[in-house]
Amino acid sequence: MRFMMLMIPKGYENAAPGTMPDAKSVAAMTAYNKTMRKAGVLLSLDGLQPPSKGARVSYTNGRPHVSNGPFRDVKETLGGYWMINVQSKDEAIKWAERIPASENDIVEIRQVQE
């Protein structure tokens, strides 16, 4: 089963363009990603630029409306994701529990519709 683990880092919704985690955090995450690759569960992963460099397209009456970041009134945003292939939701949760996350970060786990 494929699952996406979505990293929701606290405070990233207000991060300036070009914001990067500190070197210690990057090293810990790199080691975690290597562990997942070795175990054969990692399909893909990516970190995302802050919302200040993004855009949102909303639709009203079938017409698109573009808003450039940063976005007002956003309380949380994605910082990156992992796509994994595991046997169960419980196994996905076990991998998520091993993520070297910071205090108050959230990881949401969602199964991919097959």
C-alpha cells in the first residue's frame, strides 16, 4: 500500500523565501531518508519551498483566481512529503514516528487511492 507522509512544520507558513532548516536538522533528515531507502519503503520525497514563493488558484463560479504567497490566515502549511510503500497503516505510522521532527511539527499520513 502506498502512503504519503506530509510534513507540516510549525511556523513554516510565515517563512521568508529561501528559508532552510539548520544543518543539524538537514543531516538528521538525510540519515532518516537513507534508512527508508535501505529498507526499500521509500518511493519518493521532496521538500517544498515556503508558501511565500507559492501561489494558490481558487475557483469562483468556474473562474480561476490566483493569489500569490504568502497567504493570509493560513495556520499551517506543507513543508514536504515522503511517498512510501508499506504493508499497512500501522507500518506507515511506525515510519512517521521515526521522523526527526521538531517540537510541534505534525506529520499527516494519508493512504493513496489505488
